[in-house]
Amino acid sequence: MSRRTYISNNYRRGVRGRAVWPLALLCVLLCAASAWLIVSRVTGAAAAREVADAREVTFDWDEADAPNYYKVVGPAHFDETPGAGEVVYSPLDALGRAGRVVACVDHALMEVGRSREREPMNNLLPSGWGENAEVEIELPNGDAYHGYFWNRSHLLAKSLGGEEVIENLVCGTRMQNVGANVNGIEGGMAYAESLARDWLEEHPRGSVLYAARPLYRGDELVCRNVVVDVRSSDGALDMEVLVFNAAKGYAIDYATGEFWGEEDLP
């Protein structure tokens, strides 16, 4: 073999060698990117599960943090979207407790709810309902509420098309139901309800996705919180609200529904 041929062959080998290195590097980078995507997806799925699990945690009321018995905690979250004017009630669980109610409230459904007579509820006993009494609850403005401690609290308000059925009721304090009227703002469940009604009045052709889910600790019969999700069809309303089932000056046994004035505690 001539020297010229030898040099030429070596040159070709060199060119091929240099061509292989970028391809090898590209393969390494592609493999690394694929591994990163897999890890990212797994991590994202785990994070989503953690968020979902966290949504089942109950929260104690802190007056300084939520004087009106509610707190906006983020954007709305929906696993299902009913059709316009549709309400879906979850069946009672094995302990007789109400579950999530989700609805797509349009102006027509709201009008039906507001115009009809309220159905009798004396025979409807939400889980934990039992002892009840007239009490005095101190309000932030120095006034006091005088009335019954427990309310049959709607998960979906009658004024939004909710019905007087056991699947739509929880044993809620008066403060959980309507709040403490801090600075003239409705609180408790009434906070999100009033926002939904006001939006529908201004947008009669729109709709509001609305869900309310009571949170129970273990086998307790009375919920400690209700998570309310509200999202208007234009996205102007988009929030998740945590409502507290509590009352200033009172201790509650959420397993039974019994309550005491804090001055009566040992």
C-alpha cells in the first residue's frame, strides 16, 4: 500500500471518529433529557397526590387569621363539571355524613331557588345534630349574636338552587353559616355564596361552577371545615375558600356535636 493510500485511510478513519463523537454526545443528552422528563413527571404526580392528600386535612380556627370564619386559600379546584343548571349531591357515607355537592349554577337555577318556599327541615338531622341551645357569641365589632348555636347549614345555598335534603346539610355553627359580619362583609359560607349571586346578577347569561365539600377528622360526625370552590364562566371569580365550623368562646366535641362555653371547661 502506498504512503498516499495509508494517509488517506487514516484520514477517513479520523473523519469517521470525529463524526461519531457528536452523535454519541447527542445520544447521551437525549437519554438525560428523557430521564429528566420521567423524573419530572413522577415528581409532578407525587406532588399532585400530596396536594390532593393535603385537601383532606382539617384546620382549626384562628380568630386572628380568619375573624369572619373564612379564608381564601387559592384558586378553585374542580374534578367534575356538571351541565348548566345541574346539581350533583354525593350520597351519605357509612356514618351518615354529607359529602361534596357540586353544581353549575346559572341565573335560572338561582331564580328558582330564591323564589320557592323553603321546605321544612325539622325532620332532617345532619350527622352530629343533637344538643342545641340559644347562646351568645361575641362578634369582632363588640356586638353579640343571640340565637341557636347550631344551624342546618346548606352546602349549596337555597339562593343558589340548593335543596333542603339531608345530602345538602351539615351541622354548622351560626358563624360557619353566615359569619361574624366583619366590616359589613358576609362571612362563613355566606361569603362565597354572596359573591356567586352578585356575579350572576351582573352576568345573567353566564354560569358559576360551585362546589362545597365538608372536611371531617377521622370518624367525627361534625365537620370542622367546608372547602368551597367558586369559578365563574368568565374566570373573574376563581377561588377556593376554607370555612371554619367554630364559634368564639365555645369548645366543640366534633365527634358528638356537644359544645360548652369556654368558661365552663375544667
